[in-house]
Amino acid sequence: MKITDYEKVQALAASNIFLLDGPNGTKTIAADALAKALIGLLSSKDFIGGVNLSELTQVNALVSGNKLLVGTTEGNKAIAAEDALFAMLDSFAPVELRRVLFRGKNLGTALTAVQKAAIKDGSFKGMFLGDYWSIGGRIWRIVDMDYWYNCGDTAFTSHHLVIMPDEALYNAQMNTTNITTGGYVGSEMYKKNLANAKTIVNAAFQGSVLTHREHLCNAVANGKQSGGAWFDSSIELPSEIMMYGHIHFGNASDGNTIPNIYTSSKTQLALFMVCPRFITDRSHAQWLRDVVSSAYFALVSGFGDTGYGGASNSLGVRPVFPVG
């Protein structure tokens, strides 16, 4: 703007007049006329999806209630701000984002055909970390997505959710006596006591529980895991790493022995990283599959701390499994 133009604008302002650009060039308009025009625009039913001045008090009430007014084909709808955010994210969010954004929404009383299709195609549309199904009086929660993807001696290439119940399904022993012979695979838990969990899980997610390849401990020497092999795996006890993100009492390097942790489940499940309050349910100590000594297996304490216990103790069985 040239100095002479600037002086003209100052003169207009002093006279309470505005300079507006329009399709037919620049026009001057009195400030009160502009104000009336703006008020008329605000009062229009076509302004901001149908909000006019008489509705502003209603809008204020929505804001104080943490709700948004959204225009739809059926008219304006008031929805929770959180729901609006997740609805927007659901249109484009990749699995990498979905598995770290906790929502905690009830997804129904059964895995639907639409939900199963969204898992299979890898979009996971309509699902976020912490969402759950309420089936058979239990909460079955999404704890991760594509956790085992491309893992195993045979690559697991099925898109999948990782599900766990919020609470242990029942109590059972790892072994009838305080021994860890044969590791997890050699235990009574693996051979017999998981059978009831498999029945419960397969009833809740009929035809949707997947099988992948997992490396599991099958030998113990001097109180330490000493051997392992690849097994078909569907419904298992979780490990310390899956719950806590690292080993507490299982095999670790002592400077002389290089340990094998016997698992492809090598990272913490996303839910327990984002929301560690879900690690324990306070009502049960829960068995983990890691060998601690010749007599003890690892566990999650009912008080929320890490722990271990004699294999003959009857503790919570809280399985983990892939669904797709």
C-alpha cells in the first residue's frame, strides 16, 4: 500500500467507514451498515450448518457439556466431543495409530461380520485400543493389533486383534507339585488346565480364533529355561514381556550364559504400555508362562506388583489370543 493510500484509509477509519473488496471492485461501507449485514448473516439459517443467534444459548450449553453440533443429512446432531474425534479418526487412522489411542468403547455382545471383515482387510475400521465386547458375562478387551504379524518360523500374515479378558477366567495350577520340569510346554497348565479357557474363548469368538507359530520353552535345567521349539499357538498364558515390557524373574544374562527367552512375543502388549492399570484386576494373582526356578513360575500379583509362586498354587488363568 502506498503512503497516499494509507492516508485515505486512515481518513475512512476516522469517518467510521470500512473499505471492502468485492467482485465489482473496492467499495466503502459505513461501519453500522457492515455490522447490520454481519448480524443478518449470523441470523441466517444457512450460516454454520443452521446455527442462528437464537440458538447460541443452546450451543453454549453443548460446549459446557463437552458436546459438538454436527450437521448431518437428518439435521444438526449433538454428539460427545470424544465421539466426534474418534469418528473423524476412524475415517483414516492406520493400525499404527489405532493401537496406541485408547478409547474403551463397548463394541457389542458378539464379533460381527462387519467387524471381522475390517480385521481381515487390515483397516480395523470401527476399532481402537481398549475397545471391548461383553460376552458371557465377561469383558473381552482389545490389547493390541497385528502383534504377531509376520512372526513365526512360518510367517503369520493374517491381520488380527489381540484379545484378553479383563479378569482371570478361573484358577488352576501350573503343576500338581512345585516343579517346572519341561518348562511351560511340559506343564499341566499347557497340557490340561488351559482346556477350559480354550472352550470359553472359542465359544465367545466362534470360528474367529486364529493359530500362529510361537516359540515356547519345553526344557528346564538348573532352574532355568534351557530349550524351546516352535509350536502351533492360539490360546496361551501371556509372558512377563507381554505384560510388563521386559523380564523380571525369567531367564536373563548373568555375564556367562546367553539366555533364550523362547518367544516371538518380544514386546509389551500395547494396552499395558498405554494403560498399565489393566495389568492387574486386583481380585486374582495371574499365572504367566515364564519359568523362574525349578519350583516357581512368574505371575502378576493381585496387588499390581511382579511376582512368582510355587507351581502347585492355584492362580488365575487369563489367556491371550489372536482374533481375525
